[in-house]
Amino acid sequence: MKHARNNELTDRRLAAAVAKAALLNAYRAAKTAAEPIQASRQAERISLVEAREARRAERQRLKLEERTRLETLAAEEQVATEAAAAAEIEARQSAENARISRVVQDEAARKTERDRRYAARKARQA
């Protein structure tokens, strides 16, 4: 004989309820047994997240410092470039003024020499 007793609907329902209760009790026991491990894992995860956030904040701070440094360098280079351009313009202007001054002096010297020759020629003729 395979089944010694009569398997009626109520017997099957009772067996299912007993099996379900056993599964539920086993789950509860496993859950309470795993609680310290789960708490330690949760604490480990929290510490990892905090460390990750600290590293991210440090990277952001370093990026901000680098960006500020680069902007300062760019501003200094811009000022230096503008100063060099202004100095070059000033040098060109002073060179142009010196050239004009020499041309005017040469022209005055030529005129003076011409006037002297003219006066000498008039003196010889007179």
C-alpha cells in the first residue's frame, strides 16, 4: 500500500498549513540569525558611501582650485600680453616721433645750409 491513510481535502489543507507555518518559522529564524550580519553589512555600506562622498568632495575641491588657478594664470597672461602690446605700441610711437624729429631737424639743417649758400652767392654778386 502506497498511502496508509485516506487523503481527504481537509487532510491536505492541514498539511499545507503546517508546511506553510514551518516555512514561515524557518524564514523568521533565518532572519533573526542573519540580523547581526545584515547590520554589519549595512554599516559597511554606509561607511563606503561616506568614504565615496568624501572622495567626491575632495575631487570637486581640487577641480575648483585647479580651475581658479587656471583662470588666474589666464588673467595674468592676458594682462602681460596687453602690457607687452602697449609697450610695443609706445616703442613704435616713440620711434616714429624720433624719426619725425630727425626729419624735421634734417630739413631745418638743409634749409639753413641753402640759406647760407644763397646769402654767400648774393654777397659775391654784390
